[in-house]
Amino acid sequence: MCRLGPAFSSFTLLAILAVCVGCQPKPEASDARPSETQAADAAASAEPAAAASGPLAKLEGSRTDVHEGANEIAEKGDDATKRAAGPILVKRIRAMREPAFREELRPLIEKANAASNLAPTPEQVEGQLRQYQEEEVIKLVKISGKIGGPAIGAYLVELTQEKEASREVRQAAIEALEPLRPSLDPAAVAAVDSARAALSGPPSGKVAVGEASVAGGKVADASAVVAGMAPGFRRCFIKGLKEDPTMTGTVRITAKIGKNGEVLEASPSGGGTLSSAVTACVAARVASAQFSAPAGGLATIVIPVSMTPE
């Protein structure tokens, strides 16, 4: 098997697999936690050895090539090489942020999970892929700040303003821009400083409570009671974001309602990369609710709650 190269280490792989909170081990596995040896073995066939030569050529090459080429240019490149590298790096970072790049990473994550005897759900795999994708983007953003130039400076400023970018990616762009500040115009400096101020505060997140589905007896106030839980759900999420500001996902709470409207049981499912503490907190909020008595007996209510960092 070929080696993975410096762009990916067994330590990084272990961090990615750590996203798989609640993953079930395969039946034959005695321990669901991956070892460094398992991670390295699983990663070993990730991609072929680099064929590109020369740092600029490497920027157009494989995932490993682009990191190697960018580091070489940052450390040893002359001004002309750095200017030429700028537009290419911007193009590669944009490409790495697309869903297609996650699909390139999927075989690597699948091999790593298999080597570690983990059996994640599809939603958990997506969480692993998104985390690894983000780590790759952040690495290249940080390197690009050492290369500089008009193209990189303009893109990094744009990235600090992009609301869809994660908190970590925006912070990485702000840090990468620090040595480039003298070359930025006043409006760009003001925009970066504004983004820094916004990100220096506590994390914030968006919580969307979907329409509750009711089975069994009709619960007249189901929608109103569920809507009233939103502030509690958001408190659960904000607390979780303080531990991991990248977590995101949709958790579905299945609540069994008793004949007097009390919640007999509330169990979470799904959750993406939301921590088990967050999903348990959401379930606990539902468990404390009081509904009107179901018409005709017991009822079951399923509540989807989507959480996204801002």
C-alpha cells in the first residue's frame, strides 16, 4: 500500500473518527475506538504517490500535492512564484469547499471506519466527511496567508464575510490575513476587523423546529407546545457549541404521550455531529413538557429539531 503523505496523518484520522459519537462497533469488534495503527493502516491506500513536479505544478495536482506545493512556495518561493500561485490556490480552496470534494474523501473515511471496526450511520459518516473537509480547507487557508498576493488577500477577506462558512474557517481566514494587512485597503481592513469582533463573542446557532407528526390519539395543542420548546432547544445547542463550535445536525425526538398529556418517554435519534449531551438535553426538554390529553388514548409525537452554527 502507498503512504498517505504529510497532508493526512493517523492523528488527524483519529480526530475525524471521533465525530462518530454513538457509532456501533461491528459485531466482531471488542473495542470501537480506533488505534493509531488501525488508522494509519486504513489511510495507507488513500491516494497514489504524487506525480506532479515543481511547486506550481503540484498546486494543480492531487490533494497531497497541493499541500506540499503550497508549503514549498510559502517557504522558498520567490515573489513571481507566489503571485502565480495565488489564483491557483484560491481555485483549489473553492473546490475543496464543494460537495464533490467530500465524495473524494469518502473512500478514505470508509476504510478508516472499517479498520477501526466502527459501523457509523450514514448521517454520522456525513459528519466525519464534513469535519475532514473543513480541516483540509483550514490547512490551505493558513498556508495561503504565508504566500499572500492580491488574489489570496481578496479571497480571504471574502471568506471572513461569508456567513455559510464555519466559525473555524472564518477565524482561520482572519488569522491568515494578519501578515497581509498592510496590503489591504481600508474598507477590507474594516470588514476583517468587524468579522473578528463578531467571532470573538460566544458562539451562536440557529435552531429550527420542524412540524411535529402525531400518531394515535389527536393532541390538540401539539404544535403550540412544541413551538414553545424552541428556546430550551437553543440553550442546549449553545451550550454544546461552547465545546464544539462546528457541530450540526437534525435530531428527531420521539415522545410517547400518556392519557393525561404527560410525556412518558422521549428518545432521540439521528443528530449528525451533534454531541450526545446536546441530543440528551433536547430529549430532556421534551420529557418535561405537558400536552393536552390525547383524544382517544395514548399518542406518539415525533419532533424534528435542526441545529446549525452561525
